[in-house]
Amino acid sequence: MIAAAGAVLFLFVWVSVAAGLTKAADEGGLQLFASWQWLDPFTFLGNGKTIGIVSVMLVISLWFFRRDVYGMLLVVVAVGGGYGINEWIKHAVGRERPPYAGVEGFSFPSGHAMIGTIYLLLLAYFLAQTRTKRGERAAIYSVFAVMALFTGLSRLSLQVHYPSDVLGGFVLGTAYLSACLALYRIMLRRLERP
């Protein structure tokens, strides 16, 4: 359900960007976040090296502590597939980055927002499974959701993405991860059947 709703919302954002409907909000958003330099360091969480290292460590942990082959596959498909989808859409849309961004590549959707959302919430998912109390699980999800939020918003404070790029990244990342988690749960249920 979340995956389908997210996909529809992402298509709406995509069409709005393509039609130029987000131009005023994008320009205003860039001006608003220009003075929010305290967000800049969070962009580190969305760097390829950071994501790669954390993802590899998660895969190793899933094998070492749980022998969860499907979980390992989930990490590879969610993070690797998310990268592929992000790059494909960026080239399909071909949106230029904000003026003076100083960064190569296309702008929509933000890879930091999308892949940051995927791997941070995936990490939260597996960490939350180690806790039995609902409050502890909610706290884990909250912390990692805020980290993902700040990772995406850092791209605005750095002026390398438009707000609609970041929104598109958040929405698509959430939708894609939801679909991956749904498939993962289906596979686990089939394993549990006698």
C-alpha cells in the first residue's frame, strides 16, 4: 500500500517538475535553506562510500548473526537497485542542477535523499527487530528517519539540489524500500510454511 501510494506521489512530483510547476517553490526553497549550513555535514551520510561501507557491514552482520540470506539479498536489491533506478530516472528527466551547484550529474531525483532513505530505514528495520519493546523500536525508526531527512535537506543547504529533487528522492526511496520489504516478508512467510 505504501509502495503504491509512494509511486503515485512520485509520478505527481515528476510531472510537476517536468511541467515547470515547481519552479517558484524550488527557487524559494533554495533561498530559504541557503543559510542552514548546520545541515551541511549530514551530506556525508548520503555519500557513496558511506552507503557502501554501511551496506557491506549490514550484509556481513546479517550472515554472521542471523544467517539471513534473504536479508542479505534484500540489502543488495534495495540499495543497489535504488542506485540503478535513481540513475535511470535522472537521465530520463535530464534536469540540470541549480546554478553554481559545482556538482556534475543531473538533479532529479536526489540520490542522497533517495538512497539515504533506503539504506538508513533498512538499517533501522533490522535494528528494530532486535528490540522487543514498541517504544524502543519507535525510537530507532525516529532517529534513523531524522538522519535520512537531514541527509536529504543537506543537499538544499549545499545548494546542489532543488527542493522538488529532494522530495522526489524521499518519496521514491520510501516507495521502493516498502516494495522490497514487502517481497522480503513474503519470502520469509514461505520459508516458515511446513
